[in-house]
Amino acid sequence: MTTYNLLQNYWWLIMSVLGALLVFLLMVQGGQSMLIHYTKPDKRALLINSMGRKWELTYTTLVTFGGAFFASFPLFYSTSFGGAYWLWMLILFSFVIQAISYEYRSKPGNIYGSRFYDTLLLINGIVGPVLLGVAVATMFFGAEFTVTKSNILNVQAATISQWGPRHGLEAIACWKCLLFGVMVFFLARTLASLYFINNIDDDEVNRSQHKLLLVNATAFVVLFLATVAVILTSPGVGYDDSGNAQWVPLKYLNNYLTMWWALIILLLGVVMVLLGIGKTLLKADYRGGIWPAGIGTVLVVLTLFWVVGYNNTAYLPSLLDVQSSLTLRNSSSSEFTLTVMSVVSILVPFVVAYIAYCWYKMDHKKLTSDELDNTDHKY
Amino acid sequence: MEELTNVVDWSRAQFALTAIYHWLFVPLTLGLGIIIAVMETIYYRTKSEKWLATTKFWMTIFGVNFAIGVATGIILEFEFGTNWSNYSWFVGDIFGAPLAVEGILAFFMESTFIAVMFFGWKKVSPKFHLASTWLTAIGASLSALWILVANAWMQYPTGCEFNPATMRNEMTSFAAVALSPMAVSKFFHTVLSAWTLGGAFVCGVCGWMLLKKRNYDHCQRSLKVGAWVGLIGIVLTSATGDSSAVAVAKYQPMKLAAMEGLYKGDHEQSIVAFGILNPSKQAFDGQDPYLFNVSIPYGLSFLATHDYKAFVPGIEDIINGVSYDNEGNKINTISYSERMERGRRLQEMMAQYDQANRSCNKVATDSLKAAINADFKNFGYAYLDKPEEAIPNVPLTFYTFHFMVTVGGYLMLFMLLALFFVYRPNVLNKAKWARWWHILAIITVPLTYLCSASGWIVAEVGRQPWTIQDLMPNKVAISDLSAGYVQTTFWIFAVVFTALLIADIGIICKQISKKSQTDLETVND
Ligand code: HEM
């Protein structure tokens, strides 16, 4: 393997870490989608303030995920974003309306009233996870696009990436992608319950979240099994050393078997998620379920990114022209840029360390209604 | 072709709309960030509850403004992919890196420490809290740094080479990209202009409170910090504006000519201080470009090159490829029609490269690659239909530039006056004529916002039609979308952002009036 290939693989690893963290952090969106279950203002306030201190972490991870994708695999950025226009625009709109809602909802003079902002949070809570799930699912199940780099020399029609006329709406209508999206949604809700149980010190919230956890975790487990079954039986696009691509039946199953270590990590992840959920449901005073379930989620998503990108697999198969499929080899930045970015990535552990330190300090004491009554920055 | 023009126009309109909205909030975040950090430092040293109250008041406004800045910002990053997909491939290898660094190094810093700043008063030590406030301000400036590096690279593409095998530009030196003179002057001019805006905002809000004869002490404290930051800001903004102009003269002479409405240049070129352009003026039609103007002799030669004798080319000179050294000798520059020719030859060479690459003819590919790179700075001209297509909108660039500089001069006087009041509290409070300053301070706020937006209009309209200077005109940078789609999202953005802006203004006004009703430090008449 050349240094260039190693760098491409390294950057796919970074993308998978960012992607996995993003899915974990979608618990904020999952929590927002739970606002419909609460009518009492003080309980809603507890939920919203508990999520309100973390929303920027999810948001920043999404933005960084985008920026890092741009820097490391720019052809994905230009093909998927410009192509699946509606899908990405809907995702972005849902995050735009989230960003102001926490800060504005309870401020006097906010014009539209706090219910309005809560509705925006609810929309983001549902649309965000479902559609991000759909977008990730296109990486497994393919999309309608072609890439012809030499188009750039055509003065009249210079766009190199062309996408089907529905520009992303077709992905939302595809049942496999939607199944993936809804699964991510219930995962986000499950993680949200575990997070609330850990972060909020309030008996009523605790009790209701246990009930919600049972329902959402059951839905999630069923959907997860269905999604994994669909992925493992789906074909994928493989390529040889000269870059020739072709459809391969059961590609993702093959990848798990070839990369057995990914399979082990997947199973470990699944066990941890189930452990986090199960222990929380069975032991009333256990509040730490978010940790095993969160780490488990990260592990599972990591392996999903690995089987879709490693082992000579196209991570965005083209349904129109298999040779246009995007691979780690044909869509990445140059060796020089990947090297520069790798030097920057050395700082990542430092960034993670200060984030962890700050939140360790901030979350030491659990959130209570008392604290909310005595703070001057309340959402 | 008709359809294409529409997509290009709508994509540009959408980018302009979202960028202008975003820039309404960012300078206040940058400016107020520093101001609250200084205020909290004073509180930390004096332990005065009054300073704490003042710090918290401005922090609340900072938070409201920050949220809408974040909301409008996410869209800009992703728009490069959604609406400028060709661009994203053509230069993603260079342009993507600063965006990723921005996310990893700056956004996380900002978003982590802002949470400590707002929620950590009782959870972390005062020292840690103060550090967090500073780190929030520094994080915001760092994110500005990286996005401005990216913008500067579009204005002056450097540190890269074209790879015909991948049909894109690839980075060869990160230092050349990050430290280009354009990036340095852009970063300092932009961030310092934001300090000016932050200072002017604080003065304006205090002006309103004092006009109502309220919050005397609070305003005194606020002005002390606001006016100093504003004055330092405007002095340094003017200085860096000067170095920006030198960079523009060197790397984007067409933009400089448009800023001045200069069609035919000269040695010892004067600068227009005030002027009205002749609206029917076209390049090469021989008409006088100005209906009326007041000029400062030697001014433009000096501003552009720091040499009052130097030749500054006008629009027609640049198109004809005419320039002179100080001795009056013609310097060999090429005309735009020649550049168009060369651009087309480059395209042919790229097609040949493709052939040679397919037949694995390494000798041919190597020599073609060298030939392509030797002349690559003319590549974008291949897409022009005629040389005049490369002239930006002169009136818009001219008027916004002159507005920015004029308001810059005014702000210098305004900030000096503000400081005079800070150290003459009795005059500020009691003198009848101080009332006029209060009103002036309120008017100065929208004026500074307009000034700041004008700066961006100069920078961005002045470089049209290029997305990347000389390499890619915006009609080639777009995504394969229909105009109707982009038009739809344009209107959605227009409605959503306007609705959010109204709420933002509503909350800020309410916070200010609440402060003035609850604060008991009213003025003693
Ligand atoms: C007082 C004298 C000033 C001069 C000589 C000056 C000069 C310039 C020049 C030449 C540019 C274009 C740079 C480019 O295209 O790369 C520019 C841009 C800009 N100016 Fe100014 N300016 C002045 C004052 C101000 C003030 C007072 C503000 C705001 C409060 C401001 C805000 C901006 C902004 C935001 C930009 C766009 C960013 C950039 O390109 O640097 N300027 N200025």
C-alpha cells in the first residue's frame, strides 16, 4: 500500500470517528423530539435546559464533519451536496432553525412566543436524525449520479457531477434509506432518554424517561436488526487496483467477514448498547446507561463506515454508471493536502481533552429545577 | 444558455443573501467578544458587582447575536457543495483545508468555552471563567482567520498547481496559502473593523440609554471599554485598509480600477475623494467617467503602491495589457484577448493530456503538464466571450468603496469624541449639547453596519466575474441544478432569515429597555 493510500485510509478513519460521534450526539435531536410528551412548563424547561447546554456540541460536530469531508474527499462534497440538493437543504434548514431556538425561546421580545421556538426544536428533532440517516444510507444503497471530470473543459456545460432530476427527493422516497433514517431517529431518542436519566435530577422526569426508554429502545432494536439485515444482503460496488468498479453481491457481508476485526467491534458495540439500555431498565437507581450505550453506538457506527469505505469498496455507488462511483482512491484530496491535514489532526486529542475537561467540570452536579430558578442564563 | 445564466444568477443571489445576513452578526460577535472579555477582566481585578452586572448585560446581547450568527453560518459552508459543486472539486484540495481546520481548531473552542461562559459562573473558578470568556473571543477570531484565509485564496490563488490528471488544483504549500499577503491584510482589516463595529454598537446603546437619562453609571463603564476598543479598532482598520489596498493593487488591479472608476490610468495618479459617476459610461467609449469629482493629487499612486510617482492602470489599460514603469517604459503585460487565446490553448492541451494519459505516454504527459502549469494563470479566460466580460460592476464597487472610507474617517472623529466624554463624565451627563452626541451615537450604529457590509461588497463585487481570480468565472463554478430549485431555496432563506432577524432585533431591544427600566442608577438632574 502506498503512503497516499494509507493517508486516504487514515482520513476515512477520521471521517468515521466524526460520523460516529455525530450519530451519538444526535441524542440532542432525539431529546427535542420528546418535547411532545411533556406539557408542564417546569418539566419542559428541565429537558430543554439539559439539552440546551449540549446542542452546540452536536452542531459543531456536524459542521466539522462537513469541513473535514470537504478537505479530505472533495469529490463527495461536490457530488453529493450539489446533487442531493433537496435532501441536504432540508437537513440544513432544520439545523438553522435549531440554532436560534434555545437562545430565543424564553427571552422577552422574541416576537413569536416560546411555543413557536419549541416547535422548531421539535422539527429539527425529527427531520435532523431521519434525513441525516437517509443521507448516510445513500452511501450503502447508491444514488443516481455520474461524474465526468473532463466536463470542465466544456465551455457550454461544465459541471462535472450530474445527478438525477429529483435531486435528493428520490433518496427520501427510497424505503431502504428511509428505514435507515427512522432507525437513526429511534436510536437518537433512546440515547436521549439515557442522557436525561443521567443528567437531570428530578423524579418525575426520571420515571417518564424510563417508560419512554422501553418503547423507543424496543422500536430501535427491531429497526436496527431490519436495517442490518438489509445492508448485509445488499450488493455493493467493489473496485480493483486499476480502479475498475463493478457491482458485487453481498459486498457488505463480505467486508465484515474479511475485516473480522470490524465484525468483533460491531458485536461488542451492540452488546454495549444493549447493556446500557437493559441495565437502566432493570435497575431503577442506575443512571450511567448513557456511557456503555454511547460508546457502543460509536463502535457500531465506526464499523458501518469501515465496511462502506474500506476493502476496495465504493462508499457512494452510482446507480447510473458504476464507474462513476466514489471511492477512497478517486475522490480524495492530494497526498500533500492529506499530509498537511494529518499534521493538524494531531491536535484532535488535545481538543477532545479540553472538551471533556470542561464538561466534567460543568456536569459534576446534576441539573435540578432549583438550579434553573437561580441562574441568569436560562433557556 | 439562458437557463445557465439564470442558475448562475440565482446561485450568486443566494450566496450574497446568506453571506450578507451572516455578516450582519459576525462583526458584533467579534467586537463584543473582546469587549466583554475586557469587562470581565476588570471585574476579576476589582471584584466590583457593578462591573459584573455590566459584563453580564453585554454577555446576554452577545449570546442572542451569537446564536443567529451560528444559524446563518452553517449554510455558507455547505453552500460551496450544494450550489458551487464544480468549484468544490476544482479547488477543494486547497479550499477545503482551512474550512476543516476552522472546524477542528476554532469552532470547538468557541462552542465549548461559550458554554462555560454562560453556565459556568457558579461551577468553575473565577479564573477559569475569565479564561473561558477570553477563549470564546479568541475562538471567534480564529474561525474568522481560517475562513478569511479561504476567501483570500479565491482572490489571490497561490501555493498550488494544476493537475490535469485529476482536473483540479492541488496544494503545494500550506504556508503560502495561510500566510499570503492577501490573507494577512484581509484578516487584520476584517477583525479590526469588527472591533470598530463592536465599539460603535456599545456607544450607540449607551447613547440611547443616556438620551432616556438612565443607566448613567452603567453607560460610563460600558463606554470606557467600548470607546477604547472602538478607537483602537478604527485606527488599525484604517492602517490595514491601506495595506489591503496595496494588496489589491498588486493582485487584483481590475478591482482597484473599479473601486476608483478609473478607465485610463496614469503616473502620479490622483484619487477621487468625492465623485459622481457618469451612468452611461462604458469601457472604450471615450466619455468622461465622472459627472463631478473632487480629487487628491498623487493619492491613488500613493495608496496603491506607496510611491506617489507610480503608474496605476485603469480598466482600459488592463484590458489592453498596458502598463509602465517609473521611467515611462512600457512593461510587458498581456491583453485580455491574448489571455483568452492562451486560455483556449490551455484547454486544448488538457484534452491532449487526457489522450496521452490514456495511452500511458509519460513523456507527453510530463511535458504537457509543465506547459499547462507555466501558463495556467490564463486558464479562466477561456470561458469569457469577450474581454469586457471581465469588468466588474463599476458604480457599485466605486460607491461602496468611497462610502467605506468616508465613514471610516467619520468613525475616527466619533470615537475620539466618545473618549472625550468618557473622561468628562459631567459633560456627558449634564451638558445640553451632549444630547447631540447621544443622537449621533445611535445613528452611528447603522452607519457602521452599512460601512462593514460595503467593505464586503467592494471585496466581492469588485472581483467579478471570478469565483477564483483568473482561474474560474462563476458561470463555471456552479452545480448542475435548475434555476427554479435555487430560486425556491433563495426565497426560503430570505423569509426564514428575515423572520429570525426580526426576532433578534426584538430581543435585543427588549433587553436594552429592560436594563434601562430595572437599573436604578438614573441620572441626577
Ligand atoms: C478608513 C479607511 C479604509 C480603507 C482604506 C479601507 C480599505 C479597504 C479595501 C481596499 C478593501 C478591499 C480588500 C479586498 O478586496 O481584498 C476593504 C474591504 C473591507 N473593509 Fe475596508 N477600508 C477602510 C475602512 C473600513 C471600515 C471603517 C470598515 C468597517 C467598520 C471596513 C470594513 C471592511 C470589510 C468588512 C471589508 C471586506 C473584507 C476584506 O476584503 O478585507 N473598512 N477595505
